[in-house]
Amino acid sequence: MNLKQMLALTRYLVLLAVLGTLVGSIGLVLYEMLVVGRIVVDVAGESTLSTRSAKNLAVELIGTIDVFLIAIAAYVTSLGLYLLFVDDTVPLPKWLVIHNLDDLKYNLVSVVIAVLAVLFLREAVIWDGSRNLLDFGVAVAVIILALTVFLAKKGS
């Protein structure tokens, strides 16, 4: 076997990253489904429903959405690496087409923006007036703006 053939075979080392991110994604989804189940059982077991319990439920649901989005980011990474290094014939929806690392980064940055927005929403819902929510919101907005500029430059 010559050096060229050996180098061509090393692309399969990426399967370790594919498996790691895939297992991580599946693990997060399964774990968070258990959390959702616990939340439903807790709410169903409450004798009286109040505005406070509704707000707590909303906060927990927002946190759950955040974890699911992170799991999706791991899944997209796994799928993207597999497509780029192993087999590009996997059928995908149009919005998830990945031809190069830039496409993978584009999809990941899009998910990161969603995660940041959900993170800020969670903080806004639990805000009790003791922290400076404006500073946090501005910091998140600046990061989202920078990532949006990245996406816009990629699109042009």
C-alpha cells in the first residue's frame, strides 16, 4: 500500500468523531426526554396549579428546548462530518445540504444563534430584577449580530 492509499484511508478516522457526536446527540435527547417526563409527572402531581408553577414550567420547558437544540447541533455535526469524509450519498432535506466545511459551519452557526436566543429568553422569563438583564441581552445580541454577519458573508 502506498502513501496516497494510506492517506485516503485515514479519512475513516473521522468516523470516531461521527460516532462520538452521534452518541452524544442521542444521549442528550434521551436524557432530556426523561427530564420532560419528570416535569410532566411533577406538574400532574401538583394539587393546585398557580401562576408560579406555570412560570416554573415555562422556564423548565425553555431549558429543555435549549438542550434539544444543542443535541441537534451535535447531530448536524455528526451527519456533516460523515457526509464530508465518508459517504456523501445520504439523502437529506434541502435545508441540510452539506457540500463542504463552510456548509457545516453555516448550519452550526444557525443552531448556535437559536441556542443563544433561547438562553436569553430563559433569562428574561426568570428575571427577578436583581441582575442587569440589559447587559446580558446586549452581550447576547452582539454575539448573534457577529454570527449573523458571518452567515451573511457566507451567503454572498
